Amino acid sequence: MTDVPPKAYKNAAFLNSPDARTLRILAEYLEPRARFRREKVRDTIVFFGSARVFDRETALRRLEEANSPAARRAARRGLANSVYYEDARELARLLTTWSRSLSKSPARFVICSGGGPGIMEAANRGASEAGGRSIGLNISLPTEQFPNPYITPQLNFEFHYFFMRKYWFAYLAKALVIFPGGYGTCDELMEILTLVQTGKFSKKMLVLIYGRKYWDQVLKFGAMERWGMIDPSDRELFQHADTPQQAFHLISGWLTRHYPPDYPSADVI
């Protein structure tokens, strides 16, 4: 008796082949869409930032354990940078407490991060400490990035394709907070600013850059303007904040003005 071949949609070899790449890309759109719809997530506040920062407790322990001059220098830098972890944690807590007070629905302005360590963990942790849900959009990397333990299980995602992960960052977001970070954070910031600048969003988007002490050294928007590469008005596409309280008042006030409870969100899925 001839063996019955597997159906195409159950053929693992085919589904993981180059010929099925389009199906895999589509799956990374449809599966999150179905889950967000099931969880009634209407809109998000996205946190971007470095995976390389630690909470203060961990940073202090690493400094105590450092046993060479180079290790101590790195540990002291880590301790200084831990302020950004704690600020992101506090900001996420404040925003989640505020969003939960808006209505009985837990679906408004859900904290969303890249799901890994560092600033991502801090954002999910702050939301969890406020008793709220939060989203983690993880990405499979050669150097393993594992989901942090503070993500709401039903909203924990794992992506293969960077561009599909970026799509889900942008699609539901009404505000983005950009904490200090490296290449990935700069990439995410510039892509969002480009979408805002070129009018590709059919919604209003708040872009808040957190920590001028860091970003003023890293990003020279003034130089871009002087060289004629951006217009003076392009520097109005984002705002700055340096404390969790300042950031909270900017974000909550802006969202209240532009996205009241009865706002007919075009992003409901």
C-alpha cells in the first residue's frame, strides 16, 4: 500500500523551504493579528532602548563582583546606565496605572516592548508591577534573546522577520518612547521618524526621545538641519523628556487630547 503523502499545509519540509517564505511572512502578520483581536488590544505605547542595561540591584552586584580594572570600569558604566532601566520601569508603571483608570477595558494604551532584556524588560516589568498587561515582540537572533519574565503570556510573540516585527511595533502604537540604545534603537527611531515625516501614518504619533544627556551626543539633528538635510519643522516631529514624571505628563496629556475614550480607532483589528 502506497503511503499517503502529507498535505501541503502539513508538510514541514515545504513550509520551512524558500518556496514557502511568503506563507511564513503572512503567518507573522495573521497570527499576531488574530491574537491581538482575541485579547482586544486596541492601541499601545511602545518602549525602545538598549538590551544592555541592568536594573540597579544587578548593576551594583556586578560592580561588587568585578575583579579587574577593565571589569570595574565596565561595571561602573553599567551602574550609571542603570538609571535608564529604573526610569523606564517607573514610566511604564505610571502609564499603566493611568491607562487602567481610563475604563474597565484593559485594552487601551498597553505597554509594548521588544520582549528581551534591558529597557525592554524594564517596560514590561513596570507594567506588571502596576497590575497591567504588556506585550513582548521578541525576535530570534543568533545570540539568543529570550523573552523576559514580565510579559503577559498571551501577548508574548516570537518573530523571525525583522520587518514584520517592526510592522507590529508601528501598527497599534499611538506613542513611542525612545530610551538610550545602540544600532537597533537608532534604526527603530529613524524608521518611525521617516514614516511620520513622510505622512505614511494615517494617525497621530507621539515620538518621545528620553535622556538628552545621551541622545544629544549621539544624534546631531541640528547638524542635519544646518547641512540642509532636514527642514527646521522636522525637529518638531519629536519631543524630549528627562524624568519619568515629565515623560508621563507629556504622554498622558498628548494621548488624552488626541485619543479620547470614544476615539474610533482605525487600528482596531
